[in-house]
Amino acid sequence: MLCPASCLPLLRELAQWRCLLGWHRHSGVTAGAGPTSEVSGGVGGTTRPICRADPQQGSKYASAGCLLSLHHSEKPEHEEVCEFRPYTCPCPGASCKWQGSLEAVMPHLMHAHKSITTLQGEDIVFLATDINLPGAVDWVMMQSCFGHHFMLVLEKQEKYEGHQQFFAVVLLIGTRKQAENFAYRLELNGNRRRLTWEATPRSIHDGVAAAIMNSDCLVFDTSIAHLFADNGNLGINVTISMC
């Protein structure tokens, strides 16, 4: 049975819809790379392009709320920074392997890291004791204000033999978007000396290591620390404010 000439417009329209929906016949596809190929056998013996969509996959954090569909080559990079990935323990160092939701971070800290002190108020003093201890050392304190918790971290690293550096940073126990609503100031005060750093706190999703790697923190060496220390103890004034 032959199709009358009046069917040709409908056949052309059907071919277009098959292309838009990603349907194609495997037979007759011209070999070649790229998102489109050609198939012969169209009306009048012409060759026409077909659409071939790249495979899209959901994020592995889709069950947690991530709605993005990504090409498989884009997934690893996205999943490293996805806001819906589990939160890890924000304490410096790699000894604690805990993971969980944002709401579970503070209960975890209170249960598993009871030695961390929490101070109330937007303006406090973070006292790091015995800063002359050898090797890599971390000092951690929590600050609670404006209905949020902030983690204050002072980390000492030995960059190379005989040269030590201190890194001080504030992290919000919250998302990156929430962190944008705050600012913090770190201040060292000594005899007619003052060293100040002001910045936006980082989310604990970013972590201390990322802040140090990007120099997004207060950085000073041992000689500067000794200018402001008192009997081996270093007091850092910490002020949190809302933007």
C-alpha cells in the first residue's frame, strides 16, 4: 500500500518530533563522532541530521534534595562541592570520620568532642594556650551568637624545617548561603601593636584546609605570635557581626 502525497507533510513533521525527542533509527546512521549524525533514506533520498542527546544522570545526592541532572563527566566535580552532600566533622585533623546532616553536626560535637569550649556572645576572646608546643597543633573553640554557632580555629603548621606559621579562621556551622549573612573580625593586640583580619566566615562544608590553602584567613609567623603572646598564651579577639 502506497502512502498518498497528502501524507508527506505529516511524515516530515513526525521526523522532526522524533529528532526533538531523541529517537532515531540505528540502521543507516553515518559513522562519526559528535552530538549529531546523519541518516539517509529521507523523503526524496535526502540526508537529514538526527539529534543525539548526551546521557544525563542525577547527582548521587538526589535523595538528599539535589535536583541537578549532569553529564557523567561533570558529576565528580559537582559532587565534591554539592550543598546536599553529607557534612563531615568540622574539627581539624583527620582522626574523626563522622558524617551526617547539618542538623546533626552540633549534637555530634557536643557528644564526641566535649573538650571544645563554647562561649556566648558576638564579641569574645579566643585564648590559645601553650603556642610554643612543638609540631602541628590545633586550638578550637565555639562561639554562639545570632542564633548560630561558629567554630574558631587556630592552626600551627611547620611549612619547612624551623619555619612555623599560624592560621586563624572562623567557620559557620551552616550552609555557604547562610555564611554570606555574617562577617567576622580577628584582632591581636599588644604593646602599641594591633593586627586585624576581617572576612566572611566559611561554611564548615568548605573546611579549614580550604581556607588555609586559599589564604582566606589570618596568617602570621612565630615571631609575630611572640609579639602578642603573654607567657606562651595568645589571646585573639573575635567579633561576629551580621551583614
